[in-house]
Amino acid sequence: MSNDNQSMQMVIITGMSGAGKTVAIQCFEDLGYFCVDNLPPTLLSKFVDIIKESRDKMDKIALVMDLRGRDFFNNVVDALNELETKHWVNPQLLFLDANDATIVRRYKESRRSHPLASEGLPLEGIKKERALLEEIKGRSQTIIDSSDLKPKDLREKIYEKFEVSSEDTFSINVVSFGFKYGILIDADLVYDVRFLPNPYYIETMRPKTGLDNEVSSYVLKWTESKMFLEKLTDLLDYIIPYYKREGKRQLVIGIGCTGGQHRSVTIVEYLKEHFKSDYRTLVFHRDIEKRKDKSDDKPKKS
């Protein structure tokens, strides 16, 4: 990336306490932004100068500035004015708002005190905060009122505004594993393929893996294999868009066989080919080398 021709995209998230800034910063993490929470405004200019030196790695930045840094917040206007003089930064202000009743209710539900009314009524702090943030709200390019929004709805609004490409943010991770080494604990969906014919019992195939044509052809040739893959891909094609609609940014699908070397590897490779044209698809073979003889060739990677 050229530092002279490419602007750094920076989103500054601010707004009313209790309006959803925590949800927002999580969204930007999912969108691939380098995120910083509760950055004091007095450090903003120095921060972007440091980041400039690493712009080949960090060209999208999101940060939260709010009243948790009370002593610093008075300097936010000066910090924003200085930031606008840096021609290589493209700053955007995202202001999150909510009506007083909603914010009071959220504070009561969380049993937290408002940062400007730690010993008084939340409504007193809310009124002070609105006055302090009036100028910042007026300068904001994007204002989202979260009063009637569930966290899922707020995420969708942020994705609609700031998501460049769904392929960059939603991914399918397909992982093969062997049940004998323990189930895949971080999977969203797990499918057991130990019912398929096992190449392990054919001596010539035993040291090989599902990455070898001989093994994969053997696993895939059976009627039950073809029927299983037809039904599985039909199911996944149906449900994956709904996972995306609910705001999920990554789906982990585990495919398990006995040792994680033959059948599960073959099915995972099949699913990779099926999904790669529509989704960012990553493949991992957790246990593929565990049975391999030390005298064999170097581990194969998919």
C-alpha cells in the first residue's frame, strides 16, 4: 500500500453513554478495523502519527472516545480540528444516541452509575452529557439512534454503513478432526462421518490422507457418501445466509471421523470446493499428521 496515495480510514465512535458504543466497537473488529477503546482525545494526534508508520498493516482504524476519560473529553474538539489537518487521514465521526428513558432503563438493568452522576440520579448525568456532546453530535457524519434497536439491529445498521464487502468479513472455517483426539470445542456445527467406509482398513491407503486422490476417490465413490454430501450441502446452503443475517461474522464447521486423517479430510476438502466461490472459505486439518510416520514426507497443507 502506498502511503502517498491511500488514505487511512478512521472511524471515531462517540455518543451518549449507554447508547451502544461497546456493540459498535465489536462490529468494527469484525469488519477488520484495528480498534482502540477509550482513547483520550489528547493522544489522538500522536496516535495517528504512530499508526502512519504502519499503514501497510493498519489502513482501517476505529476508536472510541467517550466520557470515561472525563478530564480529557474537553479537548476532543481541538483534537478533531488537528486531525482534519492531516491530509492522509479520512476521519468519520459515528455518534450513537438514545432517548433519555432508554438510557435510564439500560443503566438500571446493568446496575451501573452514569459517569457524570456517580452519586446522583442517572437522568442528571444524561442531561449534562447531552450538553457536553452537542457540538460533537453536530459535526458527526453518521448518527444512529439506538433507542428502539436491539444489539443485533444496531450491528446491522453499522454493517450497512461501513461494510465494504461481505466477502471480507464473513468467513466459513471448515475443520477436520479425529474424535479419538477429542471433539472440536470451538465449532458452531459438528458432523460425524464415521458411518462412511473407512480407507484406514485398506493397507495401501492407511499411511495416506484425504488430500491424496486415491483416498478421496475411495471415500466419495459410495452411494452413502454422495447422498450425505447432497443433503449436507443443501442444508448448509439454506442456513448459512441466516447466520449472516443474525450478524455472525464467522461460521466454524467441524467434520469428524475416527482419526481425522481420511474421511473427515476428504469431506472438508469437498466442502471447500463447494463454498469457495460464494464465501471466504478457510480449511484446517487439525489431526491430519497425528498418525503419520516420522519417516513420511513433510506435512501436507491444504
